[in-house]
Amino acid sequence: MATGAGGVMSLGFEIFTLFPEAVAGFLQAGLMGKAITAGHISVHTTNFREFASDRHRTVDDTPYGGGAGMLLKPGPVVAALEHAVAARGPMHTVMLTPAAPTFDQRAARRLATLPRIGILCGRYEGFDDRVRDCVDECLSIGDFVLNGGEVAALVLVEAIARLRQGVLGNPESIAHESFAETGGDDRWLEPPHFTRPVVFRGLEVPKVLQGGNHRAIARYRQVEAWRRTWALRPQLRPRLRLCDEQPLYCLAPGELADTIKSHGLEPLSGPIDAKRVRKQLTRRHGCAPRWVGLGLGGGNPTAASVPASANPKQVLDLLAVTGALSEQTPIVLVLDQVIASPKTDEGILTNAAQPQPDAHQRRWPAPVEAVIQMSADAHQIPGRELAQRSQIYESSQPRVPGEWIDQVLSRVLSTLRQP
Ligand SMILES: C[S@@+](CC[C@H](N)C(=O)[O-])C[C@H]1O[C@@H](n2cnc3c(N)ncnc32)[C@H](O)[C@@H]1O
């Protein structure tokens, strides 16, 4: 296998096309040009037309069964492939067509491990379908149709080549880009980035990025990547589910203990010292608990300082992207009553930073790190009962509507356990 500068293994591309000149210019520019000069990447182009057997160098013909347009004949295409293999060695071959699985970063990572890749660019209405049987795989670059495969081939070449050692100036940048693998199959869009000036047309760079708190910056980036992925490309997110044996706790007023137990959760009632509970659970399960608020709508604490979603799966994703989450990780659900009932001691969550719940603002206190924010609609809680519920918050003797909690826990847990 060939090596480039610094003894790094080089990657060889073979591009098969009717228009070699259409790919040549692009490959001379920027980092691709440098990578080719340094010998990290090599690109060889072959024109199908050179392998046509008649004196007019015909490479296309009309489709059997009729229809618009012409097709690339299989003979010249396969002859060109076989010639390149005989001349320069075996390769993994890819036929480009919109009628194929989509090329993505995962495919780029897979292909970047190979030493030689051949890419077949179609023209006209594409290839005679028997060419599929002569290649290793077919790929599309997206759900749209180009006139030819040359641009698509360059997309593959650049996306694959930049993953190879020596091609990028700073290899670290790959680890923090969109679609980077951050553990298992996790895939996220990258968070927003900003440069100078600090204010542009009235838009200010988020304060957290202007400060030097690296932990806060890392957390901001994780949360924004999560928020953006869910908003723009939810299909990319990891398919997490709560495992059946996940240790689950629920911090709630004592009168709900039986309801909570009936869902397989261990009730915790207060007053609760978060630090002490954290220690206990860490000792018991070998990993620190994660704390999730459960807001039931109507007078519940504000989630202004804590990321919230009505979708329990989205909250599970947030836990995974912002910290350790394994099958052994205990999850403590904190019912909003324990914060929103400041006039009672029952079930109150305390911690050193915030010893008393903020009765006025009704904020979720640390250590709650994410909130499943239910709307009354989502749980079919009738409006009349919701109004009653607001009164409950104001009363000094909160009555806890056990049947609502029952309903909410069933829904939340079954959603979290869905594949
Ligand atoms: C006009 S297209 C053929 C489209 C084909 N008749 C169809 O409907 O799927 C000609 C060639 O451009 C290339 N091409 C067009 N769109 C592409 C895409 N989204 N991904 C990969 N290659 C594409 C393929 O090599 C294809 O053979």
C-alpha cells in the first residue's frame, strides 16, 4: 500500500466518468490539493468512452421497454473497472445513483478505513441496472437528481479524505463536528459558534461563551447541540430507551408512596438533602444519580434555568449528552409538588446552594438538571381539575391528586421504555 508524507498510509480514489475534466479542477484546490501533493490522497480518473468497442465510441443506448433518455451501456463501464483493477489493484467500488441508500458521515467513516475506492459517475438516465451486480455498493448523496455523478463523486472524495490522517491541519476538529461519533452511535448537529465582534447588528454572543468557565461552556455546547438536533434533525438523535432494570426513584410527598411503588419506583419523601441522597445512591448503584423534574402543568415551577421538554425521550437524550448514563445509573424523578408546596415540609428538596425552595419564583432547584414538562393536554387532565390543581399549590395542606400522578407515571415510563 502506498504511503504519503510522514509515512502515513495513503488512500487511492479511482473516478470513472465521461467528464474527467469536471473533477480535475476541484481536486487541485485547498486542502484536497495539498493532501494530493503530500501523497496522503491519490485520485485517478478513467473515461468510460475509452472502453467503448465500436468506432464511434458509443457508451449509451435506448432503454428496453421504452421511455425517455439514454442509459450507459454496461460493457464500457465494466471494462473500465476491470482495466483499473488490472492496472492498479483491487478496490471497493461504489456506483452513484439517487436510487440508493444515502451517503452520510457514518458511511464516510466506514469508507475512510479502506485503501482504495472506485466511484462510478453516471450520466443521461443513469446506468444499465446490471452494473449494480458488478460493484460493491450503490450510494446516493441525497434525495434530489443531478445531471451526472461527478459532483456526487467529489462529495464522497472530500468527505472521506478529510477523515484520513494528515489531510486536515487540526485532526481534533473532526471530533467536535456535526455527526461526530461521541460514544456508540450518538450523532448530533454541532452547537452554534461565534467569533468577534461580540455584538453584531444587536445580536450578542451568549454570555457563557464570553466567560472563561470551561465547564459551563462545555455544558452550554452539549445542551445547544441537543436542542438544535431535536429542533432541526430529530431523526439523527440516538435511539435511547430506559432499560427495564434501570434504578428509578421518585421524590414526592409521602402520601403518594403507594402510587409510586405501584410503578416500580422507590419513593423518597422529605425533607430531602440532595447531597446525602446522591451519596447514598452512588454507594448503592456504583454511579451518581441523575435528577429529572416532572412538571405537571398549571402552577408548576418554571423551567427557565433548566432545559425542559414535553417529550420524555428528549429529556433522556439530554441526560445522555450531558453526562454519564448507563443501565445502572439511578434516575430520580422529582415531582413538581415537592417544590411548589413551599408551605409544607413534606417532600421538600433542599441543597446547600438553595436550602429553601424559591416559593415566589418556583424555580427547579439544583440538582434537577432537566425537566419533563407535561402540559395538561398531554395527560388529558380535565381543565376543571387543572384549576383545582392551581388551588392546591396555594393551599397550606396540599392534597395530591394521586390518580393524576398514576396516569402521568404510566405515560412517562412507557414512553421512556419504548425502543
Ligand atoms: C440524471 S441522473 C439519473 C437519474 C435516474 N434516472 C433516477 O431517476 O434515479 C444521472 C446520474 O447522475 C448521478 N446522480 C444524480 N443524482 C444523484 C444523487 N442524488 N446521488 C448520487 N448520484 C446522483 C448518478 O450517477 C446518475 O446515474
